[in-house]
Amino acid sequence: MGNTEEFLNQDNVLSRVHQYELERDEERVFINVREPIGGSAKGSFIAFPSLISKECSNTDYVGLGDSVEEALNDCLKRIKGLPLRQIIPQG
């Protein structure tokens, strides 16, 4: 990707987002994993459930880790067995 550091301000964080899709019965939810790749050292890997137009606002379901896999696994562990409607309310 080259050296992006020269194009970022000191407090900027550049991230790559990995998206996964979880299907359960007739329901689907996306899990996005944020991977900081440049800029300020603020970031760690963060995974959060979302719909196309709506993100999960409950931090109880947000997975954290030192890699994409760790954040994703933590997120999956937190939402295991929960109805998707509870994770991301449909209203």
C-alpha cells in the first residue's frame, strides 16, 4: 500500500475494514472488523455487528483483539446464542 504516513495528520488513523456475514436461520448480520494500518497508534482491532444501514450501538457485543481473528472471535463469542433482533434492534 506504500507509505501512507506522509499523507496523514498526526491524530489521523487509517483503517482497513474486513466484513463478514453471519447467517442464522432466516436472519443475517454483518460483522465488521477494523484493522488500524496507519497513523496514530490509537487503534486496536475492533469487531462490531452491523446491518447494511445500521450498526450495533450496544458495546456489550463489540469484540476486541490484537488481530482480525481475535476481534472477530471475541465478537462471535459475545453474540453467540442471542437473537439477532436483540443485537441490532429493527426499529
